[in-house]
Amino acid sequence: MKKLIILLLTALVSSCTSTQLTDSWKNPETESYAPSKVLIVGLTSKIEAKEKFENKLKEEFLMRGTDAYTSFEVFPKSFKTEKLTENELDSLEQQLSQDGFDTIIFSKVVGSEDKIVYTKNFDVYDETFIKFKEDYLRYQDSFYNPEYYEEYTVYHAETSVFCICPTKNSELLWKGSINIVDPQSIDKTVNDYINLIIETLEIEQLINPIALNTKKETS
């Protein structure tokens, strides 16, 4: 099922997207889920990206009739600049439950790696007759000529959906691993990432379906 979800998302999302779903896990005990009040948290030091991400994802939930809030609206100001202790997080979670929240969506970057892609194929040659000089001349451009390769960064991100209902004890409902490939624009990257999350959660039946009249209004 997990592989099927990834294949479906690959087909649904355009090839020009900057995001790629690499892994998807759903709690096997949860067939479907309909959040009623969601807290959206993006963990990053890049405030502009965090704000755009949380606000855009909030809009998606509001369109589905789900009450949603960003961490900017819920967390005290000190939470944005200071680390939280385990006790503080326990208190925060209790307060959220008292305030009627039943779901937390938590996104964060967990790593990155630099990539190099060569733009010329060096494999087509006759191995029998090539000499050192020919071999060296053939490959040196891959290091000294920038036109022969492209360098870019892939960021590895994760998004998790937690239920904080009293009966479920902060249960993990879904987690997805997503690669953000060579991000060039905050707006495009945020849109691609959120579209991927929403499409996955819809397939997994973990969010409310969008109302038909809302689709007409936004189309």
C-alpha cells in the first residue's frame, strides 16, 4: 500500500515540482480520520518560509471546513526564539487539548545533501583503444567546465500528523518523507510541498474532503 501511495503521488504531481514523496507511513489502526481543530507547526529558522507554509496549509484546512491555526497564532512569543523543555511541551499539549485542538501537523527539515549531475554522457566510447591521454582529455571538462555539470541541494523533510485526542494519547496517524529538490522560490516550494501533503492525506483519508461548492469558488 505504501508503494502504491508513492506511485500515485508521482503520477498526480507534475514532473516540474520541487518536491518528491519518498516514503509514506499510515497508522494501520486508523482507517479514516476527520480533524476538527488543527495546529500547524513548521520548525525552521527561516521565518518567511515558516509563515508562508503555515498560512498556506491553514487555508487548505479552512476550505475543508476544518478549524486551523498556525503556531504564530497559538504559541507564546518566547516559543519562537527559545528551546522547549519536555515539561513545557507537556504543558503546551495539555493546553491545546483544553482549547479543543485534536490534531497537530508538524513539518521540519531533517537533513540535506549536495548533488552533482553531469550534463554529458561519458559512457559511450571504445574501452579497448582508449589511452590515458584520451581518457584524461575526455573527463577533465567534467571538473573544469561548469557547463558539463550542475550542482544543487536536496533537502530532506518530514511531515507528521498527530492526534491529541484524550483517548489516543498523542498518537502518530501519518508521517511522510519528502525531498525538496533545488528550491529556487519560497512560494513555489511551499505550494509544491503543501499540494503534495494534501493530495497524500486525501488518498489516505486523513482529512476532510473539500466541499464541491468551495472548489467552484476557488477555481
